[in-house]
Amino acid sequence: MSQAHHPETWTAICTLRDIVPNTGVCALVDRKQVAVFRIGRGEEVYAIANFDPNARANVLSRGLIGSLGPRTVVASPIYKHHFDLRTGECLEAPEYSVDAYAARVYDGKVWVTTAAMDRELEEELEEELAA
């Protein structure tokens, strides 16, 4: 990602090795429950809101990670709706989409920012999906 790492706007969640590959964890960041996911054994991480609006419960961090076409998704453990980990979009019911947050690995730690994703970052994500 092109966003610079500024400790004052990013929150360290845990070390990368604290998250088992292809699973998620929940963290409290800026008073928001955030589901943080590690994809594979590398440094690919994503963060979305933990609240599943379909089930009205904070459970997305416990969902199953997979892919639907080019999208990396998490399936909610309750109603199995799929949420795109890059955008937070609910594929079955877009009106139930959740917030997506920037996440990265820096110095062996997983960092998340709940600041609104800027348009430049959104465009980068859209380009990656289109590729």
C-alpha cells in the first residue's frame, strides 16, 4: 500500500505470528471492534468491522476465509454471508456491507487504522480487483 506508516494514526494489534494463517482475530481499535485477518503464511492482512449486520452480532473475526472469483472473502459464521476483505462489501446483500480499514505488517507487527480510507487507496484496491 502506498500509505506511509505513521504510528500516530495506526494501532499495533499483535505480532504477525500471533495470527494463525487463514484465520482472523478481533481487536478493539478507536473504540471499534475490528476483525483482522491473515491470509496464508505471508504478510497479507486485511481488516473490516467485526459486526455482522445480518446477524446483528460481533462475529466476523470467527468466519471462514475463502475466495469467490478474484475476491478474498470471509463467510460469516452465522448466516454464511460473504464479506469482501478488501472493501467490506456483503456479496449477497450489499446493503449489509461493513467498513473496511487499512491494515499492514510493519516491523513484525500487524497495524490497523480506522481512519477513513482515502480515494487513492480505494482506487488502488479497485485496480487490484480488476487485474
